Amino acid sequence: MKPVVSAFNAWTCIVISVFAIVILSAIGSMFANNNHTMMGSEEDPEDGGKVAAAVFGAVAVYGAFLLFCGSQAFLHQRQSQHGEIALR
């Protein structure tokens, strides 16, 4: 199987996805626990659980990106070990 994206794009996507998963998981857990820093103002949402569900949905999307880009990076790694010439 051949990779769809370049190795640079795959590794960039991996790094961005990991950071996004970590940061959004922290934000989602704060909304899920009705943390006062997220829910303390009058302009903040009423239901922290619904906001947390939306944020965790975004975490799932970034998880899918991470799996796809990880598989692309794996394919590039496997190709380079077999001595194939990479056109960049």
C-alpha cells in the first residue's frame, strides 16, 4: 500500500493531533466536572455536560486524524526500510 500524504505532512498531523487531544481532553474534563474556571461567569454555558460532549467529540475526530496520520507515517517508514527511492 502506498502512502497518500507526504512524510512531513504525516508527522506534522501527528504532532498537532497529540497536542489537540491533550489540550481538548483537559478542557472537556473541566466542563464535565463543572469547574468554576469554566462555569463561573454569567456568560458561560448553563450545561457543562453538553459542552464536554461536544469537546470530547472533537477529541474523537483528532484521534481519527492521529490513527490515519500514524498509519501514513508507518507506511513511509516501511518504504524507506525497503530501499525505495522517495520522490519529494
